Amino acid sequence: MLRPDGQLQEEKVFKDPVHRYIHVRDELIWELIGTREFQRLRRIRQLGTTYLTFHGAEHTRFNHSLGVYEIMRRMVENLEKKMTWEKDERLVCLAAALLHDVGHGPFSHSFEKVFQTDHEEWTSRIIMGDTEVNKVLRRMGEDFPARVADVIGKTYENKLIVSLISSQIDADRMDYLLRDAFYTGVSYGQFDMERILRVMRPQEDQAVFKHSGMHAVEDYIMSRYQMYWQVYFHPVTRSAEVILSKILHRAKELLADGYEFQQTPHHFQSLFESTMTLEEYIRLDEYIIFYYFQAWELENDPILSDLCRRFMDRHLFKYVECDPSEQMIIWPELQELFRKIGVDPEYYLVIDSSSDLPYDFYRPGEKDERMPIHLLMPNGSLRELSRESDIVESISGKKRTDHKLYFPMDLLLDQQEHGEEKRRILTLLHQQEG
Amino acid sequence: MLQEHAKLLALLKETEEIVGRKKLQKMVYIAKRLGQPFREKYQFHMFGPYSEELTLQIEEMCQADFVEELREKKAGYYQYRYSLSSKGEQFLAAVFPEKKMLDKELLRALNEKSSKFLELVSTILYFDALTKEEVKTKVFKLKAKQNYTEEDIEEAYTFLEKLRH
């Protein structure tokens, strides 16, 4: 049972390399951290395949979720001095921050693309379903789980609360930028979070920032911009992501075709057939994925075993820059040449685009788009950030799109067979780069 | 190759022109929910279901000159008109020849409606696991500034019913 005041007898702290300490005073939060659904996040990396590019990027959704909670705790502490709200809204905010990623699966980005699932839906199911998380939340009241799910799903009535966890500058993004920079070891990605929290002011629909703190917000936007290009959109990480997606596609296809696996994918079967239960989903983690990938290296299907070896041993695809309007001219010929040399283009010739990534730049926002960042001017009016900041304005209008064509260079360089076709493929590919 | 992009080009081909980013967002969402083969990921935002992925795909196609984007100044904001360029048409023909991907009638019916109405329809679809009364409560709370009436909501349900049959 929770204590009547809802507070722990003694404050608990987690040592954290990004925020130094994460403070927990509420029994609710402590008990949520102890649930099996939350502990599962220790087995899901925050940055998916990025560890193959930046070897330090082994941090998990568990670390990040605690970090988002800690930022939210500090935000709430500051905002409570400037506004009043219903008594339990504070705990709704903290629980939502802690649980916002609880529905993420292993390598969720690839999984979601291949199987058309949505981690936000799984988050809602974990919060509302028959889970330890739900039991802990329900002790706060029957409607408490639904309120937390609504905040995370951005359908909560109080839009200010939603904006603290999900907007163009929120607890989630602030933690992942700082944390991902720390663990990848890159020198960019830093900004003065304390300053941003100090200049944050509550408004009806969102938190805004005092004009005097504009430079701290500029740094945050620059950090987001640099992390996008240098870390999140790194071509090697994307190559690993491409191979991972193709492994899942291949396994799904083989299962549908009745292929007899030496290592049947029991853990994925219901996912492949879109019948996965909540319990089955909770049991999926990256350890399971690696187990199958290693086992599948020995499968008889040459495509599945080759792709798994490439992923596990980091023998990734190479890439060339790709202009879709040029590409469309040579695409049919390229595909035909791949078939002639006995390499299935469906699996070995892949275009990856900027829109395939779950990260984005800051958008100043025109009508009908997402809410932009607003500055609170000395006269009390609000101004969109890029209208005041030359730096933000200058990067807001820049090219944000990019396509790359991935392929197995090793197979093309081995020209003992089909030498002529392979040379032609290489010519076509390099023609792409201009 | 760029299969999801191609579906958006096909959408513009079938509708000839779509006016407004919000309208485009809501049309794709509603069409997806009604079984059209769009795969963009949506989340609930200030104006209802919104897909960052879709925004980026359109941006990519504008930069590849597959889509023409016309920016018009309106009172206090910009409005965007989208149509298929001749290069976009060539791409569709080269990469997806003879492939009929979308339901023209459905898309045209959506395109005839205002973006405000489509915002309501897409919001209703977003909450389709709730009862009609619960959906109404959600709409009145989350969309207070849009001033939707009971009649608007009824009209949206009727419209959806018609599209489904």
C-alpha cells in the first residue's frame, strides 16, 4: 500500500552520468520503477543500431526514462512556483515522463516499419492493461492510468502538461540529446538545460521561454541540428538499420512461405501474424533478437543467413548518395543487373531516406503544423523563436532531406563471376554520386 | 524504390491538387484508416492526427521536383498548394508502371471537404475505440477552439459512414 502522504520515508537517488542524481521521493514513482514492464527497458537500447557506429552508445531506454522523469521533476518544481493546478497533476506529469517509452520494443524503429506496429499503442496497452504498471497506477485512483496514457498520447485536456513531455522542446528531447551525446562521446549536443528550465514560463497551451533565455534555447536547437546529422542520421547506423529491417522482412516472408526453420521464430510468430498479445510483447527484448540472429546465421536460406552474418559481424552495406530523379532512370536496369548476378535486389539494393528516421529538425511551424517554440517578450507578447533568433532562422530554412542507396560492395568487387555486369553496376552506382 | 513516396504521388495524381498542409495530412490519415495502403506513422498533435514522416516525404518530393509546392500568402499565415509535377509523373510511370494503388473516388470525396471538417473526421477516427458520447466529449475538450457543434459531429459520422460503404 502507498503511505497516506504518498512519500517515501527517505528519498532514493540513482547516480546518473547526465543529471548527476535522479531523485525519487514519491512512492508511486519508486514502485513504477520496480515493475517488470519498466525493468524490461534495461534490455532495450536507446539508440538501436547506433552502437555499431559509436561503440559507447549502449545506453538503454531505462536510463533515458529515468532521465526524462528527473527533468520533468525539476520542471514541475519550477513551474509550481508560478502556477496552481490540481493536486495530483504533479504525479500525472511524473508518471507520464517515467513511462513515456515503456511500450518500446527491441530495435523498435525497424520493427514498427516492418510489422506496422506502434510503440505508443503498446505504451497505452501496458498502462491500461493487466500489468504491474497498471496495478501501481490504479492505487492513485481508477482513472489515473487513463490520465497518464492520455498525457503520453497527447490527448490530455491540459495541453500545458502534454507540452512538457511532447513538444518541440520537452523533457524527452532534452534528455535524449544530452544522454545520446554523452554516450556516443561526441562533443556537440551540449546545452544549458538548467538555464532553459529557469526561463520556462507556463501558458495555457504550452510552456514558453523568457526572451532573456533565448541563447540557451538557441543552443538546444543547434544541438538538435548537429546530433541529427552527426549521430542519428549517420550513414553507417542507417546501413545496419537497413540490414536489420531486411532480416525481419526475410524471416516474415519465409514463415509465410512455409519454410522450415532450423530455429523457428516462436517469439516473433504472433508478431508476423499480427496476433501478438501484451504478455508476448513484454517478453520481447534485444537479447531474444540477438539469439535468433545468431541462430539464423546457420539457416539454409542463403539470404537470411547472409544478412544475419552481416549484422552480427558488422559487415554492413556500403552506400552512395542518391538523387531520386536521377535514380528513376537507372533503377530498372540496376534491378535487372542485380538479378543477373544472382543477388535479390529486394534485399540488397535499398534506398534509405531522411523521412525513414524517427528524428526531426526544429520547424518554425506555419499554420496547421506542430506548435513552434515561443519566446515571451518583455512586453508580454509571444514571438516564434526563428523570428527573433538569426541562428535558428538560418538553420530552419536549410535542406533537410537526404537519400542514400545501400548495396553489398563486397559482392560487387568479387568479379570472378559476372564481371561485366558487376562493373556495369558499379559504374551506374558511382554515376549517382556525380 | 521509394514506394511510400510513390503512393503520395499517386494521391496527387488522382486528386490533381490538394490545398493546405493540414488538409493533406488529414486526407492521408483518413484514407489510411479506411484501408488505403498508406503506412505513414501518425501521432495526435494540436490539430489532430499528424505525421512528421509525411511532412518529410512531401519535402523530399518537393526537393526532387516530383511535387510542385505553391506558397500563397493569406491573412496572417501561408497556405500551400500541392500538385504532381511532370517529373513526378515520369517517376510514377518509370517505377510503378500500370499500378493502380489508390481509390480515386474516396480521395476525391475527401478533397472536396474543408480542412476543418477533415480535422474533425480524423479526430473521430483517432478515437474510434471510444463510444460516440465519449468521442463528443473528447472533441469538445480537445478542440474547444474550433467550436465544433453537435451537428458538425453528426455530419462527420454520416460522412464516414458513407465513405465506408
